Amino acid sequence: MFVNRYNDDVLSIPLRPDLDISEYEFTINAPAIPTDDEQEEPNDNTNMDKIIFSYSREEIYVNRACSYKVHYLGLQARLDQDDNRWINRITVNEANIVNETDSTHISIYH
């Protein structure tokens, strides 16, 4: 998934249903994607942090039409080692994701 210039206080990202780990890179001050007739301008302020999400999965059979759904249990998040982090900390608000509600499961502070 790639989001360019996303500016909101909530971001939904999917977790991998086939592995017990998902990794995402979050970039601050990334250059804009140029259109066909524009050139990308260099940006020395670009900073990327990687967050690694780990969990166990529980597959639940729903029915023949829907097949399976996945519950993510024991969700943990950690920042990859980096000397120049722009993300200050991560808080897991709900470690078990068993439905797709509007609740916040993880808070990322920068």
C-alpha cells in the first residue's frame, strides 16, 4: 500500500492474514509524486521509520460464501532500530483484533 501526502489523524492499514508479522515504512517529508511533465524535487528532510507488527492469527470459518476471517491476537508493535527516528513511541490500545470496528488499535506518536 502506498499513500502519498496523507494528512489525517487516522490511518487504516491491513495486517497480513498469511503471516504472523507485517512491516510498514512510514515516511515524513517525502517528496510529492511528480506528474508526467514535472521533475521530482530533491528533499533532504525525508525521514523513514519502519514499524514491525507481530501477532498470532486465529482463522475462523464463516460459511461457504465468505470462507474464513482472521482474528489477530496479542498484537505488538515495535520500531526498527534507527538513529534518526521521527516517530517517538507506539502504544497498543487493543492487543486483540476480533472485529473491524472504528476503534483505534494502535496509537503512533511523533
